[in-house]
Amino acid sequence: MRSPSAPVVSPPPPARPPLAGLTTAGGVAALLAVLSGVLTVLVVMEWGPLFSFDRWVAEELHRRAVADPDVTWVNRVLTDWVWDPWTMRLLTAVAVIALWLRRERLLALWTTGTAALGAAVSQGAKAAVGRERPQWPDPVDSAHFAAFPSGHAMTAAVTCGLLLWLVRRHGADGWLWRTAVVVASVSVAGAGLTRLWLGVHWSADVWGGWLLGGCLVAFSVAVYGRVTLSRKP
């Protein structure tokens, strides 16, 4: 009598090479660095088409902001409290404390350093480029220092990028990961768009903040992966 054949067990899928993720992060960082570099050069050169587009967007949004004070008030609350850079830094601090309590000291310090570097790059770029903010006879909000890049946009990009990286590293998937991506995406977009609605930034300032922030996070992720690989026996 023939014995029943044993069930066929499919071999497990090959593990993803550790360097694959690092290569992806490094490639994203390089791409965003090129894009942000090109945009910065165009802003410094005061390239006509870009500045004309900036002016058109600013005038259209300012007209709507003046005509709809209720929406403008909501935008001020969002920019001053929900997506304010200090709110973003507080979220980063909470994540760093959680990492420290979990004894993930290197990751905590790395996250802190990346956030601090983002603030330094933002302020340094503002001082170096020195672009003036939009000026209105009937402003709906005010802001100080130079315009490019948008500090709100860049801080949100750095903070949300870091937090997404951290939750992914700690196993978030399924609905939790999708929710985190949606919340982060809305926050990054909202942090920049509220500044445009309130007439305190040009559109290129917001693009610059997004690009520089994304570049910094991708670069930090790539370098951290290299460092941790080199520390393994």
C-alpha cells in the first residue's frame, strides 16, 4: 500500500538584503538633494518664471484669505498650534524619551541629532538665501526672518519622516502603518499649505522646506543603517 505523499512545503521567501533598504534611502536622499539644490539656485537667481508663479499663487490665495476670515482663522490655529515647529519638536522629544526608556540610546541620540540638524539647516539656508517674504497692504498674518525655505514645512517634513521611520522600525504594519502614513502626509502638506494661505511664504519656500526635510531624513536613515551594520559582529 502506497503511503500518502507528504505535503509540499514552499520554501520561505528570500530575506531582503540589509543593504537594499540603505540603497533606497541613499537614492532618495540623492534625488531630493539634487531637486532642492536646483530649486535653491533658481530662487537665488530670482528666475523669472518661478517668481511669476510664486506671485500668482500668493495673490490668488491672499485674495481668498481676506475674503474668508473664518477659513483664515482655522489656518492660523493650525499653523500656530497643530503644525507649529514647536509642536513638531515636542513630538520628536516624546519619541526620543520613549526610545531612551527602551534603552535604544543610539537611536534616541540619532533622532535628536537629525532634528537639531534640520533646524540648523533651515535657519542657515534662510540666512544664506535671504529671500523676502510676501508683503501685503492688508495682511492676515505676520512672520519674521527670511522666507526660503519655510521652517514650518521643513520641520514638519523632518519630524513626520523621522516618526514614520521609527514606527516602521518597531513593527508597525497594516492599518496602523496606513494610519501613520495618512496622518504624516496630511501634517506635512498642511504645515506648508497653511503658510501659503496666510500669505507669509511663497510657494517655492514651501517646496524647498519639503525637499530639504525629506532629503535630510532619507540621508539620516541611510547613514544610520550603515553605522548599525558596521557595529554588528
